[in-house]
Amino acid sequence: KIRAGLNVRFSPEILSACKKLGLTTSTFDRNREPRGAKTMVWGTEQAIRKAGKVPQIIFDRGAPGKEAMVRILGKSPLEVASMALRLAREIWKRF
């Protein structure tokens, strides 16, 4: 059912905004990634297993040579864009 996603730069502020907005989140540790695995597939599977469902937000804190990122997931591009805008508004309030 999830048909759209958007990657954004990881930051503690983004995670805080996700929690404040009540978005479901899950994470994975890139340091535990098996050799030869594809991060996006392996990491997404790990985060979904950990959450017991597909969360709206999957994040990781990176690893050597791997950039930390937040993935926003939704049923449509419009849903994902709406979540991204809600996050941006929430973060903007802090400045």
C-alpha cells in the first residue's frame, strides 16, 4: 500500500518534530548491515520488522561512508508531501 517516499537529511530536530506530530517511526543500525546487502532494502525490512508495521518515518544515524537520513513514507506522493510540509512547519516554529 505504500507507494511513495522521500529522503531528507537526518537531524535530531526532524526526529523531535516527528514525535511531536505523532508520526510513527522506526529505525535500524547501518553498522549491523550484512556485507553485500543493499541498505535501502535491508534497512527498510529491519525497521518494518522492528515496528511490526510500515511506519511513516524510517530513519538511521548513518555509519562510516553512509549518510544518515530520514525516509518519509506514504500511500501517495501527496500524502508524503503533506507530511514533509507538516514537518517543515513544525521545525520552522523553533526558529
